[in-house]
Amino acid sequence: MLAVNYTTLRENMKTYMDKITDDYETMIVTRKDNKNVVMLSEESYNNMIENIYVMGNRNNYDWLMESKAQLENGIVSVHDLPEVEADE
């Protein structure tokens, strides 16, 4: 996680934004009176929101953990999927 003050961010905005998006960094922008801001890429934000949603539902979480345990224990099945031709 990076930390930078507002003035430095303003002077180097493109560089920091590229680092956030290209390197998946999270950055704290420090400001007066401890009114700090966190910057992260849209991709990281969407991933975080999805994880909050998935993990926030206990039934869904339990189902995912059961599925994970089955996979780790080799309890899997393979299915052939029928080919479907696209409408032209």
C-alpha cells in the first residue's frame, strides 16, 4: 500500500494513477485534519464489492466452502456439454 500527501499526488497524478491501475496498488492520500482518502483501481473496487456480496450471504459462503472442500478432496465430476450453433 502506498501513502502520499495531496500535494505530491496532484503534482504526479498520472504516475500514481498508472501505478494503481497497472500494479494493483492501493494508495492512501493523506490530508490535513486526518481526512485521508483511499484510491484504488476500478477493477480492484469491483472485486472488493463482489467479495463483500458473496461473503456477506452465509448460505452462499457455506456453499462455496463446501464446493472448495469437494474440489480439494477430488470429489468432482466431468460433464460433456452439447455444442449449440449460433443463429445467423
